[in-house]
Amino acid sequence: MRKFSTVMTGAAMALLLGVTACGPDEGAEKPISRDEGADRAAQLEAQKAAYEDALAEAEASRGAGEPALWTLSDEDTTLYIFGTVHLLRPDLDWRSDEMDSAFAEADTIVFEADVTSQAAASEMMKFISNEGMLEGGQQLSSLLSELERAELQKALDHVGLPLGAIEPFRPWWAAVNLSVLQIKKEGFDPNSGVETVLGAEARAAGKSFAYLETIDEQLGRLANMPTDVQVDFLVSSAESIEEGGDVLDTLVSEWVDGDVHGIGLLMSNPDMMGSDEVYEALLKSRNEVWVGKIEAMLDEPGTRLIAVGAGHLAGEDSVIEMLEAKGYEVEGP
């Protein structure tokens, strides 16, 4: 069985579209004290064991052999809900007749956020300028202990990025950049991601678009995490970076097979995200907001295809589970 240090990959998969922002955290002028040395090694060993258990159970479960699709409908509205992966290897064949039919029927394509328009690019630049950068000349390395700096440097060497390039970044933004660089290094391409492919086809077909959140709302959940949580998020990402390609391939294999249970085990739980705070920011709190917006769509006649990261549709805090808990009948795996 493969053995992985785990925390980063599930978060990276959820981050790739970018994830209500207040101002930057104040203080944290010196490295934050946290367990290191033998304690850190014990923590990583526990995380590795948790991942190996989840991996074994995920590999033993099976899906329908194609990415999962759900249907929620009433007398005049049909909502197809499709789990996506934001970056994929270019040669992967993931299309299914069921998904293609849902896409053809849909008048509107609903994504997590607008990440392609000129307005979105401006919004992103403004947000990163306000919420992604340290203030007053502070350096990222000043927030890290010696051991943490060494882990980060090793990860940066792996992706070919100098430390100076991210020194002005707040830890959450450094973690996002590190994760995306690692995924691209492993051969995953944003141009092959599901949203990119479907978005281009939808524009060519003259379909309408809608979005579940703004870039500020996505990224704000990360930017508002306490500084020590951001640092742990960054360091955990760095510690697992060399094994990331294998982990990502495993997750994509589960997705292509439609193994919703397996995806939930590997991604949609706090242990795999590394902390309750990161899990809350990347998945659970967003799912709760999305459910209300999906409910409101049932009041609007028509057919929509809601295409969001597969991690949001798996596990006990998934959009699907939350909708069913509210009494909706959601057809699907």
C-alpha cells in the first residue's frame, strides 16, 4: 500500500478555483509557538495512519464507473448537480452520456465562482492586494520557526520557487500558491479542468451562467483564519508536497469511478484537511451557504447544471446530505 503524508492534497483540490473578507490579522510579529521535533513527528505519523486507513477503505469501495451526477427537481425546475475536478491531466477521458445529456438540457451553468471574466480578474487582484499580503514590510519567514522554515524551503525547492517570491505573502496565500504550483508540476492542467471545458462549451452554445459565491467570499474564508491556523496550513502543505502527485491521482481515480464514498473518506473530512478550521473554511461553511442558494433555484423555472468541486458533494457535511436533511429528494448515487 502507498504511504502518504496527507494534509495538503485534499485542501489543494478544494482550493483550485480560489476559495467575506475582513482586514488582515493584526499582530503575530514573532513565530508562533507550536509543538515541534518529536511531537511534530508523532503528529505526522498519526495523520499518515489516518490517511492509510481512509485510503484502504476508499480503494475497497466502488462507484458506478463515471463521475457522479445528481438530480433535484420540482414541477417546473430541474437541477443537475455534478461534481468536478478543477485541474486534470489533459489525456483523461471523464465525459459520460449522462453528464453530456444534462449539459445539453441545461439553460444555465452554475459554477462556484466567476474566475474567467475581466471583472473577476480585477476583483481577484484587489482581494490579494488587500488580504493576501503582509503589512509593514513583514516577511513570511518571520512567522515560522526554524523547523517550519526548513520544511517550507524544501517544498519551494521542489517546485522551483525562491523563498523571496512568497516572503511578502500571508501564510494562506503562500499555501495556495505552493499547492497550485505543485499540482501543475505534476502535470495537471487548468485548461483541462472540468469548469474550463464546460465553460467554453457553454459560451459557444449561448448558455447563461450563474455563480454560488464571489471570489471575496471564497478566499475570505481562508484569509480570515487565525494566523497560527494559516501557518499550520502552509507547513502541512509543504510537508506533503513531494508525495502530492500520487495522492491527487488517487483522488481523481475515485472521482472518475464515481466513488462518492471514497472521495468523502479521502477529502471531505477534517482529518484529511489537517484541521477543523481548514475543513470549515474550505468545505463545510461554503456548503451551508450553497444549500440555501440551491433551494432558491427551485423557485425559478428552467434547467440548470450545477458544477462544483466533487469534495463538496461527498461526506457527511456535503451539499447532498444537507439537502436531504432538509427533506429534499435528491436522485443519484
